[in-house]
Amino acid sequence: MGTRPEYRAAAAALGVLLAQEGIGLVYGGGSVGLMGTIANAALAKGGEVIGIIPEALYDVGVGHDGLSELRVVPSMHERKAAMAELSSAFIALPGGIGTFEELFEAWTWSQLGVHAKPIAALNICGFYDRLTDFLDHVTTQEFLKPVHRNELIVESDPKKLLAAVRAAEVPYVPKWHGLEKA
């Protein structure tokens, strides 16, 4: 859950908002942490929640048994592929290395032209501030093109985040187009 109660409150607010807006949630299928919080909040308001969890995590008992649908898959790779296929956007809450890995993989897939879906981070209590500063540095050092840097939506308010995701126009970049200069 992290150290701040605001993390949990914002995750719950986003879950409620998704349900109220009729937007289904596809997530990692766990019953714990902020993702369990967002799932429970969406479910409590009648939202559809699909979880996709790898067998290894399911076997240790962290799978959520109250979802609209829970898919158990053999590996993390299959989990991420299934989540990406079912999702129309990606939103990262505060989290650890797994959250970062999934955020950056979805963003990389966009850069490579695998998908053209919005990618966002809910910046609760400035959680992602240092990361965005670093990404700006990466861009000024010309390791990341501004067009790709600008694809990452960062908002601190769940309503503003959802509005920005809905309004996002993600450029479809044909695979490998222009990457030789990045």
C-alpha cells in the first residue's frame, strides 16, 4: 500500500470513477496492494473487473476471488500480453519494480508501434515527480524523442487523469520508424 494513506484513497477513487464511467478494469488479478484496492472499489460500484494472474502468484494465494473474471495464465509474459490485448489504455499507480517494468514495457511497445494506446501514471503525492524529471533529462540528452516523452500522461487527480487519457491522441508509429536516430 505504500507509506501514505493518500495512495490507497486515490486508487479507490480511480476504481469508483472507472465503474461510474462504465469503464472496465483489466489488471494483474491480485487481492492485495493498491491494485486490490482499485479492483475492490470498482467492484463495489458495479464495475467490471478482469484479473489476469500468473500461476506462480495464484498458487501463493494472492489471486482475487471476487472478480468479474479471473484468468490464470502460465507466466508473467502471457499475463502482460493478455492485459495489453484486453486494455484500451495503461495507467500506473504508485508501485515498485514490477509496476515500473510494466509501465515501461507498455510505453516501449507504443514507441515500437505495437500499439497506439494511452499510457499514464497517477502521480499521487508527487510519487512520479523524480521519474518525470529524469525522463525530461533523458529527452534533453536526446535518448528519447519529445514525441515519445509526451506520450506519458502524468496527473495527480484521478478525474483529470481519466480525462487526459480519454483525450489522448497517441501517434501510431510504424515499427522501427525513426528509431535509428533515437
